[in-house]
Amino acid sequence: MGSAKSKSSNNAARKARIEEMRRAEQARERRNRILTIAASVVVVAGLVVGGVFVVKSQSDKKDDTASGAKGSSGDSGHFTTGKDGVRTWTGKLSRNHVETTVSYPMHPPVGGNHNPVWLNCNGNVYTKAVKDENAVHALEHGAVWVTYTDKAKKADVDALAAKVKQTPYTLMSPYANQTSPIELSAWGHQLGVKSADDPKVAKFFETYVEGKQTPEPGASCTGGTM
């Protein structure tokens, strides 16, 4: 009788231990599932954040590419004319370096994206048309760019050439696509005249040769391109 009770007691204890082990195993499985789910959430969140970063980076890259795209000057705005006849660009003039041909909203250009190499502007007189992109870089350094069409009188061209040759941070070249026979351009500023004797010419030189408008004061006007 005593043996049967002992056996029954042992069986009950064994069942209790088995049940306890089963509950412990189930608890471990629940913890493992929770940990697995949590880890999955972290991984997914990381992928989402990474995906957003990649998409944003690609978008930024596209934006950067678009801003430096061929033909884009990056400029926006318009000219306003002062009482002195000087046209001042009101708006944005970009200053990115590009190695492509740039389409400027004004002629000659007074700013915008430009070639990494500036046009020599140490009193240089060019007898043939120069590239806008190099000349704009010279304007960024504080130069005044004198341009003229075939409607300008030879005497005026000769007088302006002499003045340019004596004035550092200036340059001169023919330019077909402009409104006035003679145009003087600085970064963000432009003046059209019909004669070299116009007193506004001297005033423009005085004001804008290495003037306050210069984005890069002190930058060189030599060592660029001819």
C-alpha cells in the first residue's frame, strides 16, 4: 500500500516537473519570438532609413547635376537701370564652375556659372571673340570687360583699347550679340554707350574695376587662359 502511494507521489512530481519544463520552454519560445520580431523591426527600420538616405542622396545628386547641366547659367532675375544708365542685375548670379557651354540670359553675360579657368584680364586686348565662360570668371575676379560690335567707330575702339592696356583688371574683345555698339560689363553690372568719349565710361571704370561688386577680391587676373 505504502509502495503504491510512493509510486503515485513520484509520478505526480514527475508530471509537475515536466509541466514546469514545458512552461519554461514555452516562455523561452515566446521570448525568442519577441526578440526575433524586435530584431526584424530594427532591420526593417534600418533599411527604410537607409533607403530614404539613398533616395535623398540620389535626388540631391540629380539636383546638383541639373544645376550644373549643360547650358544652364544658374541665373535668375532681371536688369534694372539706374539714373546713371548702369544696368544692375537684380536676382541670382550663380558661381559654379562648369566645363560646358553656358547659355546666359544676358549678352554679354555679367555673371553666372563659368569655366574654372579665367580669361587673362591684366589690360588684355583681344582682337577676336573670346569665350563667355572664361570672361565671366574674369568678372568674378573684379575685371571690367569692354566689348564692341562692328557698328563701333574705329577711333572709339582704338581709344578704349589704349585705356584697357593701361588698366589692370580690364579686358577687351569684339562681341556680335549685344545691344549697344560698346558695352562695359562688370560682375552684376553693365553699361551701354555709343562713344568712348562718353563720361560714363570713365565713371564705370572708376567704380567697377576691382570694385565692391567683386565676388573674389584679390584674385589674379593673370595665369589664366588667353
